[in-house]
Amino acid sequence: MKSLENVLDDIKRHRERLINLLIKMISIPTISPAGDYYEEFINFMKDHLEREGFDIEIIRVPQDYVDKNVPREGVGKPRFIMIARYGDKRNIILHFNGHYDVVPGGPGWSVTDPFKPVVREERVYGRGSTDMKGGIASVIHAVSNMTRYLEENGYGVEIALVPDEEIGGRTGSEYLVSTGRVGSRYVIIAEPSGLERIYIGHKGSVWGRIIVKGKTAHGSTPWLGVNAFEKAVELAYEIISKIIPETIKIKSSYEYDLPEGNTATLMLGGFLKGGEKTNQVPGEVIFSFDRRVIVEEKASKVYEELKRKIFDIAKTKNINIDIEIEQISEPVLVDPESLIFKVIENAGEKILGKRPRKIVCIGGLDMRFYAEKNHEVATYGPGAIGTAHAPDEYVEIKDLVKASEIYTLIIDELAKKISKT
């Protein structure tokens, strides 16, 4: 029989396979929200995983559902979910989740182009290396080296590869969970928490756009129009000077990624549009707001309060506005004493020499979709946190390998604990 020690040795010995897989994944620019190259990525992963002996199920998300739940850039583009299973399907010990979409490459790269991955100084550079194709590669490397071990012990594992986490996850993890295809109560999302930290929850969010309405006129006769830009600036100033200071006073009692992250936040202007021509009074200006919701708050209530405050300011200042909501996502907090966290802590301690800390993620994650269906879900994966979405994104190769080792120990310990219950 193949021992657990043999599996761990193989993971380290075959690390080049892990690196090569990640490089190939990064090379496919699966950019959301457009949905570029999703089908190419899924076909590549299908071929790779079938060669490793996995059973593959591919779900095409219904196009009408997609078109209702993605920004206009993604309308008409297909979305695919893959579930790769290995071992006894009647005894799925653990369900892994990883999103294969990435944000655009963006400017400012110095080491390489975003989708031309390179290895430098024991790091893999490229868009998605940390967020989160690195985590996917580590999961696959772990399970691929455990195949004989899983067969001999009668264990099963499944890996779900989903799109569109970067735009809210509704056409990815939410749709997957709604189909009832998740084979285990226990779930690990391999997002980049960093190996010394486990995410037990995440902030919620309220995203929307404020449409400031004016009246167009010729630039030589501005008094005949209503300048929507000037009105938008006035409104934004009031929000910045009044609502934002109130917001950051709302503090959480939990530990977050960063010390500054334990407060609610409100950010304006991530999206900004307005004006058509230099010599025309702008008749409409649109700017976005991004309100992050701590775990003690309720996102739906936050939205109603924020909307009321913005409309009150607009009324006082005689500014004509509408508000369009993009997303309302509730925060998530999973019971910190859940079994899934205990086995991650134990496995992490064996490989790292210390137990990972349990914290809350300042961003949003797909945890909420699993938590809503009462899965014990944790987020735990390799990555250089500060490089996600940034130029010169990278992941440390040693962390990829250690993550694979830890995932292996998690599967083994979880299986043994489940069998005793």
C-alpha cells in the first residue's frame, strides 16, 4: 500500500509538474467579465485531468441565466463549470473549489507580460498566479499524487473549477451549489489566504452606481444647461465629507487580513463615466460606490440606509439622481470551531511548524454560497496576498508545494475523523 509519507515525497519530487501546470493555466487569459477563453481553459483542464484519471463533468450554465447575471461585456458568452472527481464517488471526503477567471492584466508590469508566465527566483509570475490559479494547481497536484492512496483507502475527492468569482460568483459557485452537485459537507476554497492564515468568513458588499442627471447645452451657453459633472462633484464631496467618516467608525470585533480592515468602508469612483464632447455641457455623469460590510452588519440593511442618505443629500442640494444597484452580498462567518478548521490547523502545523490563524477576509469570497447551504466551508490557499490584481503578480513555488502537502494531510485526517462519527 502507498503510505501518506510516500505521497508527500512524491509531491515534492514532482514539483516541476505543478509548476508546468500553473504556467499553462496562466497562459490562457480567462478574463472576466468578458468571459474570454473560458471554453479553451475548460477543454485544456479536461484533457489534463482525464489523463490523470479523473472523471470529468462539465456543466454549461444556461445562457439566459448568464445574461441576467453578468455585466454587458459578458452577455452572450458561454460559462462553464467543471467538476473533477477521483476515487469512491459514494464517499466524497472533501470538495475543493477554485475560480479560473482572472482580472485584466492591466499596465505596469516589469517582470513579464501578464499572460506570459515566467519563473524567476523561485516565483511564478503572471496574472492569476496568486488569484487563484496557483491554488487550483496545488489542489490538483495534491490529489494527482494521492490517486493510489485514495483508491486503496476508499476515499473520494472532488474539485470544482468555476468562472466569474471576480464579478460576484453568481454564474459560477452560486449556480453550482444550486444544482445540488456538491458531493461533500466539507468544502475548501483554495483562494489565497496565505498558508499561515485561514479565512473563517468574509466581508459583504454593496455595489451600485449613482446616475447624476443634468441637461446638455452648447459649451458657449452653459447657463442654458445643467452641468451633471458639477452636480456629481458636489454630491461626491458631500458623501466623502459626511458619509465616509461615519462609515469608517463602524468597527468589527474580529481579526481581519489587515489591522485597518476591521472597519466598514465606502469607496467612490471605481467606475466613472460622463460627458461626450469638450464643448458640450454634460447631461449625465455616472459614478460607482463600493460599500464593504463587516460581519456584524447586514448588507441589505446597509444598502437601504446608504441609499436614504444619498437621496437626502441630493434633495437638499437640488441634484437629480437615480441609483442602480449592482450587487448586494451578505457577509459570512462560519463557526470557528467547525471540524474543517480544526483539520486545516492540524495539517498546517505539521507542514509549517505552527498553526494557521483564523481570520476574516476583507474582500468577498464564494464562501457565502456554500455557507447558505450549510456546508462547513473554509478558504485556505497559497498566494502572495498583496500582488493579487496588481502588476507583477506572483506566487512562491515553495508555498505551492507546501499547500499540496497540507491539502493531502487535510484529506487524510478529515476522512479518518468522518469515519469515526
